[in-house]
Amino acid sequence: MSQTNAIILRFREVDAERFEKLFEAEILPLWGQFKAQGKFIAASLTPVDDGSEIKKGVKDYILHVEVPSMVEHEEFDSSAPFLTFLAKAKLMQPEEPKIWLGTTRFQV
């Protein structure tokens, strides 16, 4: 069974564009590599337009990644490019992300 990771990232609205450009430059290519190697089944970053926890001055993102197992998840999370990106992104986050991991049960 695969593992699904759902993360809600929260950035200051003034930093949202900078975060997206940083993500596109540093993480999207890494996602492409992991996908090409079969280490990612699917991945997406979605800006939140509406929801139950919208806060003024903050831009939320839904980060969804499906991996074959925890092994690939840990490989990604411990990679040097991701850790470099993470150090930069954390400076723009007013609070810690909300993170959920689970074994995928149903999928179409």
C-alpha cells in the first residue's frame, strides 16, 4: 500500500509569491526526479482559495504527496536540496505546518 501525505502550509501573504517562486525553482525539479524514478506516485501544491480556517494576511497551501512507502518519504525529507529549501521556507511561515500521514486505503 502507498502512503499519502497531506500538509497544510501557511505563509505570510506578503511572502506567498516568493515562496511559490522558490518552490518552483528548488522543489518542483526534485519532485520531477522522484516521479521519474518511481519514488513519487503523485504530488501537488495547491493554493487555498477558501476554507474553514482562512486568516487575513495569510496564504495557505495544500501539499499532497503520495509515495510508495515511508522509505521514499524519508529519502525525500532527508535530501540536501529539500533541507536547503526547508530552511528558507520556514523563515516565511508564521506557524508550523499541519501534517497528516496515512496508508492509502482507496484510490481511483
